Amino acid sequence: MSTLPLIVMLCLVAASASAAELPADPLNSPAWSTIAGRYFKGQTVAFDARVKVTAPSSAEDPLDVPVQISAEGLPDVQEMLVVADLNPIQKILSYEPLRAAPSLAFRFKVEQSTPIRVAARTRDGVWHLGGVWLSAAGGGCTTPSYGSADPVWQTRLNEVRGRLWPADDHTGQRLRLRVIHPMDTGLANGIPAFYIDRIVLSDAKGVTLARLNTFEPVSENPVLSFDLRGSGAVQVSGGDIQGNTFSAEISP
Amino acid sequence: MSSNAVASNVAGGSIKALAGLALAASISSAFAGPVTDAMILNDQNTPNDVLTVGMGTTGQRFSSSTQINSDTVVDLVPAWSFSFGGEKQRGQETQALVHDGKIFITGSYSRLWALDQKTGSKLWSYEHRLPEGIVPCCDVVNRGAALYDNLVIFGTLDAKLVALNADTGKVVWTETIDDFKGGYSYTAAPLIVKGKLITGVSGGEFGVVGRIEARDAKTGKMVWSRPTVEGHMGYLNGKENGISGKTNATWPGDLWKTGGAATWLGCTYGADTNLIYCGTGNPAPWNAFTRPGDNLYSTSTVAINADNGKIEWSYQGTPNDHWDFDGVNEFIAFDLKKDGKTVKAGAKADRNGFFYVLNRENGKLLAASPFVTKQTWASGVDLKTGRPVESNNRPGDPQKAEKGSSVFAAPSFLGGKNWMPMAYSGQTGLFYVPANEWGMDIWNEPITYKKGAAYLGAGFTIKPLYDDYIGALRAVDPATGKIVWEYKNPAPLWGGVMTTAGNLVFTGTPEGFLKAFDAKTGKELWKFQTGSGVVGQPTTWEQDGEQYVGVASGWGGAVPLWGGEVAKKVKDISQGGSFWVFKLHKSGKATVAQQ
């Protein structure tokens, strides 16, 4: 035996040792080490029961799966990242709650049964992870969006509708938004990627309340719910990857 | 001053080295970094880059490169090829731009790619999300982009302009030209003049109103707009800037409101006159009995002041057009040498079959001669009045009947020359015109305008004039109007022409070949089969001491859609979508020996 294979073996041992530093995945996902390497490399991750994902156990419509994420109880959340391990495009959105509560509701497209994870980064740089398995018949990402059959986006692209109402516990208000957009993933044959990639909420004085970056897997005509602190009208602005922008004011 | 100070402090041997460094720095800065107005105006003289569609703002499509020449062209071989991919093929009428180590090329269905200049590897791509309801009349083509600052800017089939970061492909700004549901689209290459993005509109078959617009190229903000149909208001910095012409002077009633004159092929620019030269399309509808009068500024060349957007002069080739003789063809500035004098001239090979030479300062007609073998509609052009001498070849007035009487007319509505640009060589003094020989049966039908619907009022069918050829590449002497040589091609020519200081003329054929001809004699010297019809615009550049030639391949355009009998002849041509790059063959042995 020459020395060369020995070196290769040593490297393999070293690699598996560093991978072993990752906490075991409670969801037992086959893609956990890939996801960890892609989004949390060199950072500290911890599974944390305070980080919650609420989703149906089975996707009735793979093009439109409702999900609620929350890290209430976790102090100082800087950013929330949502990924679906087994989707062809894993990253669904990243959310900076800033002056809003660390919670968000949205809908997304699922390709096959997959874990949905939310990772909440606190001020100390630690990612706190929670997640659930979603079972799905699949095809949500490679099927043309409804937009390719339904021409509504061609006349109403980036039209915003919204509603504000006081929170049950009177600590703030809830904002629900709907934006007309086909949110094409680029994976359906012959239809290029075309999706909203940024939404910013601010108050009447122009102070930024929350910042959201959305990606291809978010459902067509996105419906989003934010839990805001304070009260009063909210300014919404955003845009898509082809330079089309929108802005709207939502009043209580 | 500072370099002198440095030189005085160093030994003689180092001064040379310093000078060498300075030279190297100035060379690299000449083709790297943001694109400036000065670089654009000098594009024709810098063989290391191609910053403009037309290879210079005058659109001469002449390169000073000589490595590939009439002696060496036999050794021209492919360097690499890039496939546009996907199922979206159809016509590829684009020209590549070359800058800063990158090649920018547009494709059918409003797509754009940035490629590595050396290897052809894809750096990034932009695919515009098109709505289903787009109505391009004559195929889903795009004719190229514009470069300015760090932006690549192009137009889309849903009538938008998109400016992309040249390094990343990310959208920097986007603007809507007009409502695609009203028939507007955009296929031409934009032109940059003094930091402004100059664009027109497509949609002449749908009763749109033609206009030229100038936007701030960095932001997309509108600076001025100039309608090309008489009666419409122009604007400068958001304020009214006078109507074009005089309302109802050459248009009856309300017809000017949907008068066409689409500026669908873009413009050229003469820095010495500060004029932007734009061709305008047919008046709408085709049925001319509905619109008695000259119908300005349709089927014309319009010269617009680059700063204030006012029309300084115009020349109309086909007054009260009845044959769809769009006058969009490129107006190429050149110095006409005749009778010992040099005249600031410009030339245009019109769809109506005449090769016009005008004074580019004032629009005065200097000469008009046919560049096709048959013109049934006019026997010549009166040099005093500038008007055609018509020969009673208009189709009959349908009045209230379903169909008026039909006539046979030549050229056909696809033109003695269509969109495909000609080239001019200051070296040979010749224009190289991609012409077609065909006629048509044409008749009128009653018509009313409906938003977004075809607005023709005519029926037609195209017929070839000769059994053995339709296309003819012709070398025209602008001083005499004589055809010096011609190359006949079985299928109609539909690609752009380029000429070089290497005594060469390049053009493509629907049969799939890129061909090179001797610029003086027209002898065919080289050809290469690209796999699909070539309707793109060839261009050339130099890199690391080697000259390259690039052309898009991909059959399509208006011929297969509108060509009547001719469409049948070309229906078996394979579709495609790729960009081919060629250079002179260098044997591996020679390369090793050099090292």
C-alpha cells in the first residue's frame, strides 16, 4: 500500500469528524448535512423548541402550502431563514423582523415530501432551528404556475391588496398582504424565472418595520401575514427580479 | 507634467520601461471599464471592442482589421459556438457586442446572454418573462443591445426596456415604452447618443403611432419624445415641445391618430451634424384610399436634433404609400466623392427598391437609382422635387366591395431590401446591399381600426421574380448608382452585411452559410455551414493579436410568416439558435514553436 491512499483516508476521517460536530437532525433529513453546509457553514446551530413551524401534515395543493413560522419567546431575533430541504430550490424566504414580531405566515410550492425548516439567528450569531415534515404528492415547483394559464398577472402585475387589524392581545396589529405575481421558478419548461425578491414595510414616518426577501418557491400571488408592533398605516414597497416595482399604503 | 518630473529622476534605461507601462495602461483602459460617450463615438476605430450595433454610430459596419483578409480567409475556422438553448428558437437577427472580456448577445423571445470572450462560456443570462398576449408582427426577434456605463440595455417584445448590470446581469432599471396590448412591441437595437438611449417603437401593422424617444441611459428617465406622425405633440423634459408637422396638412380627418409610421428599426447618428437619422414605417392602414395625402412622416428618413428632439429635415421615399414600403431602412453617413468634391452625404437602400443618396446636413436628394431589377410602381425619382415618378400601379379602391381590384407590384411588401442592414467601405467606396427580387399581388379591403388588432385593409401574396434566385448581394457605387458586382442566392437574403479593411464582405444565407466575398470583385472566397439559416448581423473584433468574426445562426424572421410562395420554398430549413465565432487556423505545432 502506497502512502497516497492513506492521505486520502486521513482526509475522509477529518471531514467526517467536522461533520459530526453538527447536532443530529431531529427531522432525520437525508439532506441535513447539505443544508447545514450551504446555509450555516462555520456558524453555531442549535435545535430549539421555541422556533416553530406550523404546516399541514400533508399538502392538499402542492402549489399553495400554507405555513406559519414563529420564534416568539426567543429574544433579539435578527433574521429568519426558511428552507425546504428536498425542494429543487431550497431557500423560500429570509425575513428580518426589525420592529415586528419574529413570526410570519406565507404559502409556498412543494416539489415532494420534505422537511420545512426555519432558522432564527439571534444577536449572538447562533442559529436556532425548528421544523416539521410535510408530505406531498409533489410537482409544485416544476409545474407551470397558474399564471401561465391564468392571464390575470398580465394586466394586474404587482397589484397589492392588504388589510390591517388589531392583534388579539392588543400588543400590535396584524398585516395581511396579497400581491399579484406569477412567481415563476424558472424550472417549468420554457418559462423563465420571474418572482418578487424584496418587500419592505415601513411606518408613516418612513421608519423601516420589517424586511423580507422572497425566492422562487413562494406561491403565485403571494399571501403574507406579518405581526407588527404599534399601530397606524403601513407603507409597503417591493419589486421583482426583472425590475418591476410596487408600493402601496395599507390603512387600519 | 508629472510624468516629465518622474523621467528626469530616473536613468535613461528606465524611461523606456515607464513609457512602456504607460502605453500598456492606456491600451487596457481603452477597452475596459465603463463605456463612455467618447468610446461609443470612436467605436469604428477601436478593433478591440464592438460597443454598438452597426459597428459605430453611423452604422457603416466597416472594420479596420486586416488579419482576416481576401488572402487568409480560406483558413477561417470555428473557435467556439454557443447554443441559445431551450425550445425557444426562431429567428436570430442579432449582432454581438464585445467589451471588457465579455460578449453580449441577444436572442429570440427577449433573451440576452453574457459570454466569456475567450471561451464562449456563459457568464450570466437574462430571460424576460413575456406575457402571452404579445403581438410582434414579424417573428419574435431581437436585433441587439446597447452598452453604456456599466449597463447592457435592450428592448423586449412586450415593449419594455431593460437595463442590466454588465457584470452580474441584475436589472438596474426597466421602463415601459407603451402598452403591448395596443400592438406595441420592440425589436430594434437601441442607440446611445450623448448619454441618452434612443429608441423607437414596433407595431406598424396595428395602427400604433411611431415615435423616437430619448431617455437618460443611466436611469431610464425620459428626456424627449418625437412622434413621427404629423399632428402629434412632442415633449422635452416633460414639457410640450411642438407638434410634429402641421395637423391635417398631409393626413385627412382623424386617421393620423392611428397613423403608423413605426420606427421599428432604430436610428443612426452623425456626430458631425448632431442629427439622429431614423427611418419610419408604412402609414396605417395599408389601404391608401382611406388616407389621401402624403401622410408625413411615414416611409421617410427623419433627421432629429439630438439635444432638443426637433425634426430638422425629413425625406419621404414613398408618399401616400400603398405597397407597405416601410422606409425604416438604415441611413448611413459617408463622404461622397464626386466630381473632385467631397459631400457630407448619407445613403439608404429603401424597401421600395431605390438607393437614395441625400445630403446629410439638409436632407436634399442627390441621387436615386434602383438596386433591384424590377420596379413596377415608379419609373424613377424626380431629382428636382425629390418625388417618385409613379407608374399607375396602385391596387383598386374597394369602396364598399369586399375586395378591390388586384395588381401585380414589385418589389413586394417584404421589400427590395428589408430590415437587414447594408455595409459601407470607405476603402472601396462601395455599399454592399442585401437585396431581394420578388413581387406581389396586392388588393385592398375595407378596414376600421380596433385597438391591438391588425390594421391593414389589404390582402397580398408574394411571388419570386426568377426561378434561380431571390436574394442578391449587390455592391453599389454611390457616386454613379451603378451595381459593380452581385452575388445571387437561391433563398431570400435576410441577414446583415459587414465589410472589412481586409477587402472582405461577410453575410449569411437562409441555407445556413456564413459567406465571405472579395470586396472589389464579389468573388465568393469562403463559406461555413452553421446548421441553421443565418439572418443575424456579423461582426468582428481583435483579442490577443487574433481577429475574430462572430455571427448568430437561427432561421426565422418575416419570410416564413409572410412569404407566400416563398415561405413554401424555405419551409424545410432547420430552426436553430446559436452564436458562432471564427478565427484563422493556427496549427498546434506552430503554437508550441512560438512558446
